Amino acid sequence: MLARKFILFGLVALTGLIITAACAPVQLLNSVTPSSGFEKSSDISFADHERLKLDVYRPKDGAETGPVLVFVHGGSWLEGSKDIYKFMAESLTRAGLTAVIPNYRLHPGIKFPDPVIDTTKAVAWTAREYSGRPIFLMGHSAGGYNILMTALDPQFLEDENIDRCTSISGVISLAGPVGIVPLKEEPYITIFPDRFTAKDAPLNQAHNPAPPILLINGDKDRSVYPQNAERLAAEITERGGNATVKIYKDMNHIDAVKFFSKYFDGDSTLKADVVEFIRKNSAIKPDYCQ
């Protein structure tokens, strides 16, 4: 086992573990990730579009009353798929969570708020399917943005007839962009015509009531810097909300998901911190709009 771990580490170090569907190291990582601890339901449609499907991973130990976590993949709204996150699902189910992993539509052919609407529909499906259980949202990079907007802007879940304030127990953003740095390059200025400076920026939704939020960033991340996450947390906290930023030493943009794998968690406390955040907030019945 130790030798296999070192071989995998070398492969990932050479390629940077870029999380895309064509990434051989991720496929290798998934191939050595055991399936014995979970049961999987695949390609469940949650909206009327061929891409809008999700997978559900359930712990085999019969934890039918525990927390449910919706994990939304990254990929700059250009790429990515639910199909490459077996390693993430195995890690989450090993922690006793039911994991829901959806797709959302990608560029070309999308424009804000399309990715957020898709994510919201997956969250709404989850809220109906698992009514009465604590529901948490987690996303990496672009997926982190999607889940923050779903949780912060009341319009999205209201449009799905879901009571945002009593349905979502907490949110975890793994290196999700929050604005308000104006976008300047294609295809982002096509996807986001307001360029992250208006209603499309989570920072501009900080005045709304919000569930508990954990914002995770790495000090070696050169894609999404933590300063705006700190600003978002400060604004939410200032008005009485609960938002925390954790910045992990020597962690880059991809490490935020890589550290969930038992083969690559190293000495990081990231997964333990996420599980503790979920445990703590599962014991509190959400009603944060009072």
C-alpha cells in the first residue's frame, strides 16, 4: 500500500493533478479508490437537459438519517464532470455522509445565471429527496461559486419553491471565487456579462441572510486568492452571520480537492475541518432568516 501511494504521488506531482475528465492521474486515482464502502445510483435526471444528471453515493453502513452533502465540481465553467469524483465520494461516504454529485451546463452556450440555476435545481432535488436531513453544499472553484450564489441569493431557491433558510445547514467553498475583481478575458466576459461586479458576485449578496459558511483557500493558490473570501466573511459576520475563512499553508488550487483522497491527504487537516464543520452544524436546526 505504501509503495502504491508513493507511485501515485509521483504521477500527480509530475502532472499537477489538473482536475479534468481527460486527466489520467485522476482516472488512476479513482481506479485504486475502493468501492466497497458505498452504494451508488448513477445518472439521475434532475432537470430537462441531457447534461443535468447527478450521482448519489450512500454509505453502506446504513446511515439513512445523517447529513447529505451536495458537491459541485470545478473547471472554470468550461469543463469538468461528476464522473471523475469517485475519490471524493468515497472520502465523504467514509465520513458517514451521503454524497450527491451533479453536473451543470458548461460553456459554450451558457450565460449567468445558467450555471447557478443548474446547481440550484440539483440542490432543490436533494432537499426534496432528503427532506428532514441536514443538507450541506460544497463546491470547488467554479463549483464553489455556484454553491455560494445558490446559498446567498434568495432568488434561486425561491424559484424552486425551496425554503432556503430552513433547508440548507451549511456551505463549504473550496477556493471558490467571490468577486469583485472585474473579469477581462473571454470566455468569462461572455459567461458573466457583468464581469463579477454586480448581482453576479457573491460579495454583492453578503447583505442577505446566509447559512453557516466555511471558506477554504490555500496560501499557494494562484487561481483564487483569499482576500475576497476574507472580505465576504467579514461582511457576513458584521451583520450577525456565521462565516469563517481557513487558509491552509502550502496548499494550491487543486490541493483543495486532492486532500480529500486518503492517498494524498498528507498532514492536512482540511478534510477533518470540513467534517467537523458539518458535524457541528448538523446539530443545529437551520432557520437563519429570523
